[in-house]
Amino acid sequence: MITAENTAQPTTPTVLLSISNVEARYGAVRALRGVSLDVPQGGFVAILGANGAGKSTTLKTISGLVEPEKGSIRYDGRAVTGQRPDAAVGRGISHVPEGREVFPFLTVRENLAMGAFTRRDRVGIAADLERVYGYFPILRERTGQQAGRLSGGQQQMLAIARALLAKPRLILLDEPSLGLSPRLIGEIFTILTRINREDGVTLMVVEQNARIALDHADYGYVLELGRVVLADTAARLRENEDVREFYLGHRAETVRGDARRWKRRKTWR
Ligand SMILES: Nc1ncnc2c1ncn2[C@@H]1O[C@H](COP(=O)(O)OP(=O)(O)OP(=O)(O)O)[C@@H](O)[C@H]1O
Ligand SMILES: [Mg+2]
């Protein structure tokens, strides 16, 4: 017999990515000092933190660009600690690095084709190309133009579009707002939200622009000196007094000690 009990849906979301006590260094520099975080399947997770906190390094350990010294990374139920970057791509992880890094002398179309280079399903690639042109109509207009001649915002769109053509399950985005106008930043985050909700792609976004990130993500982590110092829903982080003071530009009403370190940002936006 079908009862309410045995038809109930599981209430806890599946964890797609789980990082546990990850430590990483560049020579003598300890960049990560034991980072643990979970990213649910279909989630939109923001990673916040000051300059040098270890945000980019966290993404690099996931995509295999940096090998953790200690700790473990599980993706889709399997240990993937220290995997090579091509293995990460094969598992459906696309990394859009800081500074976008499009191929400047290739055309927009050729850049997009590079995103799909591991795929053989021509029909699927054509459909995905239409989908990214739908998200970013300017790329269709500029399809034959050299990527190096696009504006910064258009290059960021191209970098995201290229990541999408790999048909990823998880996209790692490193500071997509960097150097862009508030209008373009808003446009890009609106499209990221659609990619997350409509295509079900899990997003992990590193941002210095805490306001835009917390307005669009559903969960956030704050890093300080290679450690997670705060983890909560985006809604609660937006109301958190420390986040408001150090990342959202609000002044605390009370006099504070100077014991906190995570207050310096590269820029205030
Ligand atoms: N290639 C490298 N060689 C040496 N040290 C590095 C290298 N990359 C990063 N670091 C150091 O590791 C630490 C963490 O750097 P990371 O780039 O992960 O920080 P971040 O949070 O992304 O900072 P930002 O907001 O400036 O991008 C910093 O102290 C940084 O100086
Ligand atoms: Mg960085």
C-alpha cells in the first residue's frame, strides 16, 4: 500500500562536492589551512573573503590545478583528491578562472568550440550553442570577431559560455564581477541564476562583491587566512552583523575591538 511515509521525498539535498580539511601551500606560503565545505547538487554557493584568503586556491584544488597537501575532496560520491585538470573536466567540472582567459586571437565561435572539444555529440553541441547564444545574444552578433577585441564584460560572457559548452554539472567561477560595470555585473548574475535554476547546473562562485553574490547565491562561506570562518544561508549572511560591516559596507552601531582580521577588501563596491 502507498502511504504518505513511503512516498515522502528525501528532505536533505544530495551533496555533489565535499571538501574536508584541505590544506594547500605554494612553497612556504600556506594558502589553505584546513578548509571544509559542502556544495549540494543544484546549489548556488558563494565563497567570500578578503584578498589572499584562499578563495582561488580552493577552486584550484577542486579543478586539479593545485594539489592539496592534506585533506580530501569528494565529488559525486567518489574521492577525487589530487585529480588532474583533464580528469576534472571529464567529470563535468568547468573552471572559469580569475581574469577570464579567453583565447584572444581566436574568434568567438572558435573559443566556444574549444569549450566543447571533449564532446562528440554534434546535435547536443549545436543545441547547447543555441542555448548560450540565447543567454548571451551579443556573442551571436560577434561570432566571427576575435575574442581579444571584445569588451571585458563580453569576454566574461564568452568565458562563461565556453564553460557551459563543456556540458558541466559544476561550474567554478572566480570573481566574474571583476572590472565590470554594476549593470553588467547584474546582467551576468541574472544569467548565472538562470543557468543554475533552468539548466540545473551547480555553481560555486568566488566573489569580492559580497552584495551581488549573496543576493543571488543560496548559501555562502566566508574564508579568512585559509580557513572557513562563517558558513550559512545567503539570507542569514546578508543579515549577519560582521558580514554587513566588513563586506556590505554597513557600520556597526556598537564599538568593536580590533580583534577581527577579515575586514580588508581589495576594493569597496
Ligand atoms: N602562485 C602562487 N605562488 C605563491 N603564493 C601564492 C600563489 N597564489 C596564491 N598565493 C598565496 O596564497 C594565498 C591565497 O591566495 P589565493 O589566490 O587563493 O587568495 P584569494 O582569496 O583568491 O585572493 P584574491 O581575492 O586576491 O584573489 C595568498 O597568501 C597568496 O599570496
Ligand atoms: Mg583569487
